[in-house]
Amino acid sequence: MGGKMQLAQADVELRALERKFDIVVIVSMFFAFIGGYHIHQMLLAGDWSFWIDWKDRMWWPVVAPIADIAFPAAIQSILWTRFKMPIGATFSTVGLFFGQWMNRYWNFWGWGTYPLNFVFPETLIPQAVVLDGVLMISNNFVVTALVGGELWGWLFYPANWPMIAPYHVPVEYYGQLMSMADLIQYEYIRTSTPEYIRMVETGTMRSFAGGVLGVSAFFSGFVSTCMYFLWWFFGKFFGSTKFVKHAAV
């Protein structure tokens, strides 16, 4: 009788240990995922995400959505095909948003002393909710890529406009007309190459009826659709389980 009680007590302790181990693994994987997504985003869209004066109407709506749709597509592939959970894109972008704000607060403001209104990140959560909604309604990743991928690119700038609108206000500074974002860049000089001290929104895309935002959004949506297909299959491949047949001796 005493042996059975000891075995039952040991089983309870093992189950509790397994739950603690699962919690540690899940939390560790979550932070590893945030780190991977954040590094991916910094390498491909870093300057456009870091600095308010780089959040222009021409290149920022192109670079950031194309780079940022990769992980949501892969996580959607895993969570939808394995668990039928339409939360992959939202989960990814919320994790990225959390990691970005940790980086901005501790590194840029706490260590680099840049004001937070100079380095705040863009938001991808509204576009991610739409992407998950299209997948849930259509139950088809092709439709999600074609419709959700286009909406991902088109909705990027409108979703972020309420945050960046105050920094597009024109100001006159020593006889020069510039935006509030440009004025901030002159007050907070960044190190590295002279490339950082320049007007970002330059180029020939203004030949399209005098505006560039519509062209940028359309091109971003088109490439985001292609990127969605690519990373959906990446997620499907790395999220699959393979069994190796053991040869009989």
C-alpha cells in the first residue's frame, strides 16, 4: 500500500515538473521567435522602422510591409494547417511589436538617449488582423495570399498615418521649408555615414500624377503577395514532421 502511495506521489511530482518544463520551453521559444523576427525586420527594414524622418511616403510603405510579411505567413502556415488556428499573423506582429518597443525603450531611449517620438516603430497589427480574417473566411492560403497580401501592402500606410501625421507638418527653419521629422533629424544627429543626414523622399516616382503613395502601396501589395506564397511554403516545410523508416537488421 505504501509503495502505491509513493508511486502516486512521484507521478504527481513528475507531472508538475513536466508542466514547469513546458512553461519554460514555451516562454523561451516565444522570446527566441521575437528575437528572430526582430532581427529579420532590422536587417531588411531597419532604418525605415527606426527613424521618424525615414517614414516617408515613397520607400517606407514599400520596404517595411514586404520585409514584415515573411514571419506572419510562415506562422500562419503552421498554426492553420496543424491546429486550424487563424491567429498566426496577429501573434507574429504582436510579438514583433513587443520586441520593438523593448528595443526602443532600453536601447534607443535608455542607452542612446534618443526621444521615443524619434524612434517609435510602425504597427502591423491592423494588417495582421485582416490577413488572419481573410484566411479564416476563405479557408484557402491562395486566396489569403492574393487578397490578404494586397491588403497587407495597401493598409500599411493608412494604419500608421495617425501616428506619423504630426511629423509631416511643414515648418520653416532658417529660411528652409521642411517637415517636423526633418527638423528632428537635424537636432538629433546620428553617427555613421553621411547617408543619415539627407532628405529621404527623393526620386522620380513623383512623375506618376504627382503622387507616390498609391504606386508604392500597389507595388508593396504585389510583392507582399509573392512573399506570402514563398514563406507559406517555408513554414509548411519547417513545421512538418518527418519519420525515417528504420531498416530491419
